[in-house]
Amino acid sequence: MTTANPILRQRRREPLTDASLLTLIAMGIFIAMYASAVIFMGGAFQKVQQFLDLFNENAALIIISCALTLVMIGGGINISVGGIIGLTCMACAKFLEYSAPENSALAVILTVALALGVGLAFGLLEGFMVSYLEIQPFIVTLAGMFLARGLTTILSVNPVKVTHEGFQVLVKTKLQIPWLGYVAKNGNLIPAKLEIGAIVAVTVVAAVWLMLRYTKLGRGVYALGGNRQSALMLGVNVKSVCFRSYVISCLLAGLAGLTFLMHKPAANASIAMRSEMDAIAASIIGGTLLTGGVGNVFGTLFGVMILAAIQKIIGLSPLNESWWQDMASGAMLGIFILLQSVILKWRAKGGKDTGAKAATQSR
């Protein structure tokens, strides 16, 4: 008993990992930001629906941010996800309008298969070039972005609106939560609503978190991003891990394209423009380091929520022009990068001091 207690006490005192600490910081900032909006702006922010709309309106961004987090933890980058979203939306919209069968269930199944197929094709191509041909991921995914945007324009230069009845049923289906609703002025209860895309996005966050934490692939991604040579010495098949991470990343981008189409059933050549930059920003704000080896998808989720909250707050304020939103997002990104640098240097210095103290005491 006396030998077990010190061990238990030592385990309780284990410090937070860098990823966990950065996630907690992002979580705290989002809570403070949203609480301030509720207190000082009131109005719509006092309704639960306004909070749920952060998920409804940003489901696709949440999914591709998880895709970027997965690749960035492994020390890579994927800027083709926005182009894949645009291509997926246009391909699915054209299919539903001109080629889909009348059977609703079959049309939806084929649309899902098409969306995932587009993502898989890009994932296989980019993953092979990055992992096995060892071409710089920025160059490969930049080419993938241009290719996807070009194919989107080839499919149609004009907007395509989805009117397929079977898909419209999917678009209009929402999870209603009456006890989180509000009473309108006419006395009717308006239930809070969560779209299918938001449910899919939250499911993706949970699935990617479980994969990174409990699977061999997840451990390999962290090892690859931490130190490639060390990962090789530990027996990690770095090429296979890198390849699979890009395949999953592009698959999630295809799924995000379908989710985007379920929220706004229309497609055009400029859809999801610049979304890859928003996803990178959300990942960094959530605690993912561009150098690799550190990241948490729950932190990424709060990174998306912070960016979405900024847009909501500025959109409902007198400063509702788009450039104010861009400036605020850029300022927030800069603050988080600076904060990450300061915290990680402070923790590294603390670790060195602790190690030196322990060495002194051992002598």
C-alpha cells in the first residue's frame, strides 16, 4: 500500500500535453467570447438556435478542418480540400439534376458514393505523390486544388440548383429539440433545429479523435509529425501512414462537399472558395502546430467555433462589412500563433529546469 500511493500521486500530477493545453485555451476563449456576446449584445445570442447555427452553417468547415488537422499533425499540408468541396458539390448537383434515378433512396445512395468517390480519387493520387514519390505536399495539393477548380468549371460555369425531390427531403430533414426552443411573439413554440450535416460533422470529429488516440494509424501520424527519422527507427511505416492520412483527408473533403450541398442545395464554380485557408486557420487556433506532432481535433472544433462566432458577432454589429470579419479573423490567428509560441517555449524551458534540478538532486 505504501509503495502504490506515491505512484498514484505521481500519475495525478502528470502535466497536460501541449495539445491538451492549447485545446483548453481555445475552449476558454470561445466560451468567454460567446458569453460576452450573450451579455453585451443579447438578442439572437440568447437563443440556443443561434449557438446550434454555428454547427449548421459551418458543418463542412468542421469536417475539412478535421481533415487538415490529421494531415498537419503528420507534418504535411493539404490545400486542395476547398477545391474538392467545390468539385463534389458541382458533380453531385449535376448528377441529381440530370442523371439521378427517380427512386429517392437510390439517388441519395449514389450521390453519397459519388461524393466519396471524388474525394477518394484525389486522395489516392495526392497520397501516392506525397508519400511514395516524396514530392512536397504543398506543391502536390496546390496542383490538386487547381485541378479540382478546373474540373468544376468544366462541369458547369453556371450555377446549378438541386431540385431533386429525394435530395430535398434530406435537405429539409432536421433534428428538432423542443426543450431548447423558444416561444415566439404569437405564443407558438419554435423548437431548436440541428441539420443532418451538423450531426455528420460532430460524428466526424469524434471518429477522427478516436482514430488518432486509439489506433495504430493515429499513433503513427503523431510519430511521423514529431520526428520522421525517429518514427522509422520505431518501426513505423511512414510512407503507408502518410499515404493513408492523405486518403482520409481527401475522403473527408468529399464528405464535406456533400454536407455543404445539404445545407445549400446549389452549386457554382466559386463555391467554398478560400475554405482551405479557413480550415488551416481553425486548426492552428485549435492548437495544431504547422511543424507537426501536436494537435487535437476537439481543439480544431473550437477553432472553427471561434471563427464562426467572430463572423456572427461582427455580422450583427454596426461593423458588418466583410473586411472587418477578415481583419478580426487574421488578428485572432496572429494572437493564437504568438500564444502558442510563448506557451510552448515556456513549457520547454520549464522542462529543462525541472530536468536540471532533478539531475542536481540525484548527484
